[in-house]
Amino acid sequence: MTEKNLLLIDGNSVAFRSFFALHNSLSRFTNADGLHTNAIYGFNKMLDNILDMFDPTAVLVAFDAGKTTFRTKMFDEYKGGRSKTPPELSEQMPYLRELLTGYGIKSYELPDYEADDIIGTLAREAEDDGYQVTIVTGDRDLTQLTTDQTTVAVTVKGVSEVEEYTPAHVKEKLGITPSQIIDLKGLAGDTSDNYPGVTKVGEKTALKLLDQFESVENLYDHVDELKQSKMKEHLIEDKEAAFLSKKLATINRDAPIKITLDDVQYKGANKDYLIDFYQRMDFQSFLKNMQSDMEPVEKKELKYTELTKDNLSLVQELPKQLAFYLELPDKNYHLSEFAGFAIGTDDSFYVSRNVELLNESVFTQMFNDADYSIDVFDAKRTFVGLNRLGISINNIRYDVLLQSYLLDTNDNSNDLGQLAHEHGYMDIDSDSEVYGTGTKRAIPDDDTILFQHLVRKVHALNILGEKLNDDLKQNEQLELYSSIELPLAIVLAKMEIAGIKVNQDRLHQMQSEFAERLSEIEHDIYQEAGEEFNINSPKQLGVVLFEKMRLPIIKKTKTGYSTAVDVLEKLRGESPIIDNILNYRQIAKIQSTYVEGLLKVIHSSDQKVHTTYLQTLTQTGRLSSIEPNLQNIPIRIEEGKKIRQAFVPSHEGWHILSSDYSQVELRVLAHLTGDKHMQEAFKNDQDIHASTAMRIFGLKDASEVTPNIRRQAKAVNFGIVYGISDYGLSQNIGITRKQAKQFIETYFAEYPGVKNYVDGMVKIAKDQGYVETISHRRRYLPDINSSNFSQRSFAERTAMNTPIQGSAADIIKIAMIKMQNELEKRNLKTKMLLQVHDELIFEVPDNEMTEIKQLVPSVMDSAMKLDVPLKVETSWGNNWYEAK
């Protein structure tokens, strides 16, 4: 590197890039005050990368001073087509300046000029003074400034990477010299900056002209020599526009800037200022980096003792409140190898790679001694892992993963290191930092590295468990944690361990049946198309449907015609081929995802699948499952429902029993809103959709409610809960928008309690920033006061439906806990196998069926006391399909 190295950053351009690179993550990038921080975060990442990459001795960030510049005075429409800066970005700009102050970097703007002109002028002065110059921007227009001394680094992939333009790279990439870029703009214009260029002259034509004439001036000196053509006419007619466009594109390298090279010398960051700034922005990862930069030792070394069979008695000296961490490095902890464990308190830690030591009596007794309380990270994972070793644990106190999840469902990591950083504890690395990622992920061979990491995890649990417990107490969420989520983790662990048996023969039979059915549909499609083609190729399918068969074109893409499901649905009735294609896709999806997918995950040891329930994923509190996902088996079409035939009891003489809450979310709605009409319908065991239909359509008798009218009322019932618009409702049930609006207005008139609830929840969310379920499960809504209509509207809809969805989730969780307790208390062999949203699945021996048929509904309908009765529907059969 040269001794004098100037870094110039196009502030507005990089801020825009940062904002939109993380735009889809806006809800995550807000601080405690609700300030959006995604642009600040991205800008900070860029600064770290660029400062490290170019090691400058001087730095300046240039900003635009405003919309009015000398260019707008020359051409009123300059940049006139640009949309208004999003307010979520505008609010961050002052804080960007604070960030730069923390970095010790000057920022500058100049009235009537753009950041480009400041950069161009200071770059010229720096070149004259012997500097090497690097310009960082998201705008390729600045590549006109490249010289032997100046490189323009254009951001790509958001702001994480840059492409460096030198004169040679400009020539290679564009086929012109840097000085010709303004000529290119003069001829082709610029839609982004909204200046015209020459009519019908695009970039390719302009490049050809410049290859021949080198500049706009020389082109017009020889324009008469061009062959007569439309292009020549346009060139002559638009001569004034061409020269104006070139002038507008030219960066002013003699702007009257007041800042000098002496003013922008870089002496490094003000670390105390940055720490305070990062704390206000809630930038935990940057805080962590600051700490590691400031401390001579990256992490505090913790003293520990490696356990062997000879010194196990030392564990007995530990206090009765301690933390334990079992390392199962793979995501699927049912199959993961064991990497080791650590146990200890604030100042006494024991660690080993040998998990077989956990079978020694000192541990097996400790894990079941009521006098002990043990803190862990992910109780369910820990329970399953120990169970695989033949060990039970019954005295878990704090599960830091669950505690953190309940405190904020928006931003919760399954990595203890990352989660600790989110809560301000920095003396720990994430697993990816220690073990690596992807194919390079591996447990270190070095005992010191592994043991320090495991011990730091235990230390983090010692500190965080108590802290997060205090936070839960403040939020009135201790009952939610101790009575619902922690007991549920153990229930789920037992369900995962039990697994559910799958009849492989039936799956293989279905595989053949579906293959035959697909072949038949394929044959029909080829006959209707008049040719054979690849049905799974959107491009080939598009050509057949829209060019050969000339069906109406609904939507085009960059690569051809859209054949997405929503497009094909609109074409139903145009040709039999459409129904066949949709059927083909559905059955092919069922075949690959569910039949073949299930066959791959059946454990050879017990012929079962052992799903993993995700307890800390959804923001409403609902459970989901993976590997395999047993909550997503299709039920709308018969082929999908048949998959359930493969799920069978583990033993002869047993049956599968299914118990399902009936309309639980609407019952929760009736309870929360206190609406008398809705509550009356449920108390009288009326069909709520028929009851709603009668009210909306003014019908006198239930016999007047046709299936179609009931369907429409059902759509309104569920749509209202989720904040559906008149447009959305009209699309759902095939009526006009005016009719849909009337439906919604009538609904609110008939159910005034619902209207009051909807308005009230939005107000509560706006006032306090979150909403809660009946059990105080919180969901924070950082966008509830956003000036962006789309984001605010989504947050308002979320404010309405989260208490309903979340309370329904709480109800079935309570039912699961009570049901497991009853099964164990009564010493029954019946096992709870699956939870699928509002449904519980059991396998039941025949001699317990009479008792279970009464027990399950009675437990489920008494899980939570509401102002309306809960209703449970139960059925059973030889497999899950028959039980439904």
C-alpha cells in the first residue's frame, strides 16, 4: 500500500444499498425505541470491510445536500422519476452521521452539488498530492473517475462485496474508456437520473457510435457522413438533448468544497463513543467485536477439571444449583454423535468427551434428585440426548432457550453463543466460530479448544438463567414458562422418542399407484397438447400452452410465460389440459415429498419416524415439526389424505385415536371479544358459520343456509379474524369488492364485540408495542407505528390475530401436558404420538380404548376455562387415515 491512501465513500448510495439489502428483514432491524436500523447496520458492515480492505490514511463520506442542485437548474426533470425516500431510511440518516463520528470519519455535503461532485473534486486534489484514491459507491456512473491513481469500488451483493474498476477494467467491461462514460450517457440517456439522451439510441447503439467517433462532439462534427436512417434523424433532432445529457452526466471536479485533505486524515475510531452508539442501536454483534478488539485476551480463560472415572466424586462437591450442557453437534439430535458434556457453577467446571461417564451413579442420581435444580440450553434436546444414553432427567430449572424465546419471539437463536450475545453476555463464541460451518463444520480435536467452549456454555447458562428469569417475572410470564413451555418440552421429548410407526409396504404400494396415475395423466396431457414435452419444464409448458394451444397469456416472466399455480388456476375451464397439469403437479408433489420423503426417514431399528418439534420457531407459539414435517401432510385431496394410511400403531391389537378441537380459534375469538351473539351461538352448540350466514344475509331459518352461503360466511368468519380487506374477501369467495365491503360492515354490525376487539388490539399494540395471548405470551410489533403503509398494515393484522392464534396454541399445549400427566398417573400404555395444530394423535391398546375415549376429550375440553365451551371431536381406526 502507498503511504498516502484516500478513501472516498458515496454516503447516500451506500445507505440506499444497505437499506434495501436488508429491507426484507426490517422487523428484525429495529432497536428498543422502534428506530429502524437496517441501513445503519449494513453501512457499518461495509465500513468494517472497506477499512480492512484498503487501510486508508484519509477518509471522507460525502452526502447529497438536497434535491436542488445546479443540475436541476439546468434540467427541471433531473432525477424526477425517482420515488420518495422511504421514511424508514430517512429516519436513519442522522444516526449514520453519528456512526461516522464514532469511527472518526468526516462527512461532508455541499449545497447545490451532489456527493459525486465532492468526491470527484477531492479525488482530483488527492491525485495532484500523490495519493492513491479508492471510491466506494453503489453507482457505476462514478467509474468515469477511474485513473491510474483512482479505483472505483462498486458495491455488489448488497454492500458485502465490491467490484473494483480501474481504467483497464472499465475498458474490458464496457468497451470504452472512463472518459467516454459521459459520452455514453449523453447518447443513451439515463432512466435512473431521468435525462433523455437521443431517441431510440440505447446502450448498444451508443457504444457502436463511440467506437467509431470516440465522443459526442466528434460524432456531431461528422453526423452528416452517417447513412440516411431513422437513427440519423433522431441524432440531428436531439442534438441539444445529447449535449445536455452529457453535461448532466459529467461529475464536476472543480466544486467549491471547503474541506481539505488535511481535514480528512484518519486516526481511527472513538471506541467509547461507538460502544455507547452500539448499545443504543442494540447492535450486539458489533459490541462483541468491539470487546474482542479492546481486550488483549479474546476470551476469559475458565479453569476446569477433565472428568475421568477416577475423579467422578468431585462432582458431588458441586452446589445443588448448577448448569449442564450436553453437546450434540448435528441438527438432528436423534441421530447426532455425542461430542462431550460440561457441568458446573460459576467457579467450578467439569468437562469430558466421554459421555458414557453420565451413566455413572453420581450423575444418574443427580439428574433425578429433587434437591438439585439444573439449568440447560434446550431442555427437549437435552432430555432426548440423555435418553439415548439410557438416562432420565427430571429436575430442569431454567431452559435458557425457552426463556429467551418467550421474552422476544422475533429474534431468537438456537445457538447458545449467539443467543448470549443478544442478551449482552459476550464471553462466549458461537458454535460456527468454534466448529465452522457447512462441510467444514467439525468438533475440534484439541481438547483445550473444545473444553473451553463447553465450559463457557455452562458459565453462560449460570449467568443467563437467573437474568432471564427476572425478565420473565417482570413480564408476568413466569407461569407461561414454568407451567406450559418447560413441561411441554419434556412432553414433546417423550413424543419424539416414542415416534410413530410407518407401514413401508403401504408406502411402496402407494408409490406404484401414484406412478401409474402420473403416467395416465401424462398420457392425457400429451394427447391434449398434440406432442410430448417435459411437463416439469416451465419453459416448454409455456410454449405448449400459450404459443401452440394459444391459451390466454396471464403473466410473463423474464424467461418466458408464467405457469405458476395461480396462473393455471385462472385458466381452469379454458382447456382440459389445465386440470390435468394441476393434478399432475399435486400428485407428483405428494409422491416426491411425502411417499419418497417418508421412506427416506424411517429408522431401520424400529420402523418408525421420529419427527423433531420446533418449540421456539413461530411467533404465535404454535408448534411446527421437521425431519419429517408431519404437520403438513395434505388433507384437501384424496391422494394426499391416503398418506395417513401408512401411519399405524406399534403393536397388534392397538388402534390410532385422533382428538381434534372444533373451531378452537373462533371460540377463543368469542371469549376474547365478549361478543354476546357469537358466545350465544357456541353456548347453544350452533353451527357458527350457519349462524353467521343467517346474520349477514338476513335469513330467518337455518334451513335457508345453502352450502355456498355457509362457505361464504365461513370465509368471512376466518377472514375478519386475520384482518382481511374487502378486496381479499372478494377474491376468496368470488364476489364483487362492493359486496365484500357490505359483508364486512354487516358482520361488524352483527358482532359489535368483534369490532371493538379489533380496534382495541390495534390501539394496545400501538401504545405498548406488543400484544399478548391469554397466557401472557408476547409478540412484539416493531412496525405497528411505521409510516410505511404495507408494514403498518401487516403489523395491525398481526395485532388482531396473534392473541387468537397464540391462545389457541396455549390451549392445546396445556391439554398435552395434562394428558401426559394423566397417562403416567394412571400407568396407561397409551402413548401420545403427534400434535398437528388442533389435533392430538394417540396409539391405544384395545383394552384401554374405552377409558381413553372418555379421558382424552374430557382433558382437552377442560384445558382452559373460556366463556364459551371447548368442543372436541374424537375418532379412531386401524391407521391415522381411518381415525380421521
